[in-house]
Amino acid sequence: MDCMPQSLTQLYAHLIFSTKSREPFLGSEIRPRVHGYLASLLRDLDSPSTVVGGVEDHVHILFDMGKLHAPVEFVEQVKKQSSKFVKTLGPAYQEFYWQRGYGMFSVNPHSP
């Protein structure tokens, strides 16, 4: 009889979400900080990112979904916490929000 003492998951996902009304809030002066915060947030949620990037009005995150979170709850937490962070970056960001929707797609971790 085989005994498997641990569970293993490898669920890589590509998550994309935009700023509310596609406002260009994520200028070059804050974008690296926002991307760094998102990477650390995912790591803290036991879903380490592989790549975080994007432009002025949206982000792309490639990460290992892990086994601890349901996708909808995970995305809600990431967007909520990162929105709070962006608002701490100065008065110009007090009206910052992410859009309601998002896209999340499974990906092959070995694709070129």
C-alpha cells in the first residue's frame, strides 16, 4: 500500500486586472513598487509569483496558485490589499481602485 504523506499541486495561472475605468494610475514612478508589493503579497499568500508586470492601467501576474485558496477569494484578497497599498503612496492615489472584473487563465509552467 502506497502512503503519500504530503499533497502536491502545481497550478500556474496568469492573472490580469485593470485599474478602475482603465485610469493610468500606475505610472513609471510607482509601478515598480506596486509590482514588488504584489509579488510579496502573493508570496505571503503561499502563492509565489513568477512574473509581475504591466503598464499604466493594468497588471499581469504569473504565479503558482497553490492549494490553499479558491481563485475568487484569492483575487479578492490580492486586489483589496494592493489597492490599500497604492493609496498609501500619496494624495494623488486616494481615488485609486481596481476594476471589478479580472481574467485568470491556467498556463503550462514549461511553456517557452
